[in-house]
Amino acid sequence: MILFGKGTAEAVPFPSCSGRQCEIQMRLPAVSFARLDLGMFLAVTWAHIDRTAFAFIGRKRGVPNLNSQQFFSEPADGLAATPEPQGATAPAAAPQLDEERLAWLAMALAPGLGPKRILDAVRETGSASRIFTLPLTALEGLRFPAEAAQFLFDGKARRAAEEEWARVAAQGATVVTYSCPEYPERLREIYDPPPVLWVRGDAKLLGRPSIAVVGTRHPTPYGSGVAERLSRDLAARRLLIVSGMARGIDSCAHKGALAARMPTLAVWGTGIDVVYPKENRKLAEEILAAGGAIVSEQPMGSFPAPQNFPRRNRILSGLSVAVLVVEAAENSGTRVTARCAEEQNRDLFAVPGNVTSKGSWTPNTLIKQGAKLVATWEDVWEDLPSQVRLELEAESPPASKPEAGTSLLPDPVLRPEEAIVLEVLRADESLQIDEILELLETQLTSSEVFTALFELEMAGRVRQLPGKNYVRTM
């Protein structure tokens, strides 16, 4: 503003223009304001405006560039820029993709190139990034299919890799290639390790000691309970639970690890942005929220093709120090994982089942062939490599070493009606509500049975399954 008086006017800064996010300062010469009319004042003022009097801070996008007239300029020396508000932060830029990782990604997206051929080509050339500089004949000399060689030579592979990386960054995910330090060492040991892994969540989990828990998509109540209990107990001792997040045993394994408030790793046969099955969307969100990770060798947007899942199983066993089979039928895909574990020299564990149940065929057969029988977490723990056990015991705080779920308080005393209902329920087979009422019709009324079941379910002693089926918790 201008201070009027009989003497001279001093240069006083104008207030900041908060609406335009600019700050204007004027310097006016000493001028007599005695009997100065408004028109003369404006003429004198405009004639002596310094070109450095205007400074724009945080120009908005789309404002015309007036630098050609040197009318607006950056703040002059001594004029500090207005700081941005504390709450307003610029969006984080996507991490840059280096040439080496880009080349791995380009080869993984090339049609007709499998993991073994990609790894052999990189060993022969010495560096993945050299693929971009090779002529077409040299690419074909690496035993690349004609379509893949042309795809790389034309630059289409590079463009596809850049577009894929943009999609990955938009999802907040990352890409771990075979040459990255985050790539798990155990996975390098298998015959055909995936050259690229798409990862959502904590990529550091890839190198943690882990056990793969696998089984049927249609488990019995016994199988679901055993898978969840063993996964919970092992996760509580810092052994990472790895599974495929499929229906059945896989989902129970992840839920057991989450019940222990520990991270878990899901290996998908789809892209990391395609949840399959769709009903496990909430489970995927819980895995990421708990600090876990979702991993796949399939590009973004890959749909659940049947051939992807048997190939996925070699990653399940390759990431792990051991594989635990809970329930699986004779022709189950779990047998593929068990065979991969044997080929990769991984320890194989199996939970025995009812010999009359078709879901017990695979684990019972594996036990006959030499797999270790598992009933409790100690059966797995005592057969782990010594180095792995020492590493896990060093990570475990003293409070987590006692048995999970133990309490200093005794179990609450059940009412007589609850004890009667609990006695007829089994952990390995569910009973429908009509069957329970029929078994107890001479001892309890229907209202007493319903009340007892409700109280037992609230206490965690009983679990209700779809169709009003009840099973005793393990």
C-alpha cells in the first residue's frame, strides 16, 4: 500500500495475492504527494514500476508464458518464494526403470520365449540389456523363435515393457528380475526359475524362510481346521506361510497366518491385478494390509488360464524350504507341487487323513513314499534345516516362543447343555442342525440346543458352516 503524507512516499510491500498464489512487491520513488491528483499518481507510479517487482510463485498450469516481454519473472535475489502448504505434497514420481530391468521385462513379454531360453540367452550375451543392440540374425542365433526375435528387433518389445512398467507403477507394485538383489536365492536353484516376478506388497518377504501349505479346493472340515491351525502355529514362530490363495486349503493357510498376525505370501496364476477366485478379494486385501505380498510370473491383466496354475506350483515349492500337503485327491494339482518339491530337493510333509476319504489319497500316499507325517507344528519344526531354525529363533521374541493360544487362566466351565452339545460334535466331520436335534431329542429341547450352539460359537468352540452345519474347532 502507499502511505500519503506531506513529505515522501516509502516503498511498502503490497499484500500477498492468495487467490493467484503470487506475491507482488513494488518499489516507488520518493515523490511529493502534496496536491497530487489521482491521475498523476497513477501515471508516476506506472512509469517507475521495476520489472523485478512481480514474482509468481507456483504458476498454475496453462498460464501464458510472458517471458518474451520480460514482464513477469522469477523472484529476484532477496525475494523468497512462498512455501507450499504443509498438507499439500506433490504426487510421488514413478521409479525409473533401468535398462537392464527393462530388457528382462521385454523378453518376458516376447511371444514364445520361456524362462529357460531367456536365462540361457542372458548367460550367453553377458547382460540382458545387450538384447536391445543385437541384430536380427544374432537374436535368431540365440535360439529365439522368429516371432520373438522380430518382436525384439522391431522395438515392439521395448515399448511393451515400458507400457507394462507404467501399469505396474500405477498399481503401486514392482518388478523383480533375475538379476535384482531382491530375487530369492532359493528360487534361483530350480531348473527353470521365472526371469521376472511381479510383486505387490513387501518384496523382501521373497527371501524369508518359508513353507508352502497346499491342498484340495474342496476340503473337509477336518482338513480346513488342520491347515489353519498348523499355519497359525508355524507363522507364530516366524516361518512364512506361502500358498496359492485358491479356494479350500490355500485360503485356510493364509487365514491361519493372518490369525497369528503375521505376513503371508500368495503366489497367483494370474496377473497381480486379477483376483482369482473373486470371492477371495477381501482375503487379498487383508494379506496386503498385514504386510504380506502377492507374487506372480504373469504380466498385468493375465486372466486365470488353466495352464498357468501347474506352472505356478513350481514357484510355490521353489520359494520354500519345505512343502506341507494337507488334503488332496488322487488327481489333484497338489501332486504337481509335491513332485516339484521332490525335484527341487525340498522337504515334503503330509497330514494323514481318513483312509475312506478320497481327499486323503495324496497325503497318505506321500507318507507311504517317504514324506514326513505331521500332526503338530513340532513335527515340522524338528525337521527344518538347522540354519533355518536358528534364524527363526533369533527373530522370535521370548514372548512368542510358548505355545500359541495358551493362557494362564483355565478354560471356562461349560454349562451342562453346552457340554452335551459339544460332546456330539466332531472336528473332522460336520453335523447338520437337524441331525444334532435328532441326536439330542431325548436330552435337550430344541431351544436349549440352539442356545448352546450360539454360546459355543461365540466362545470359539464351534464353527458354523454353510447350510447350518456345525463342526467342533480344533
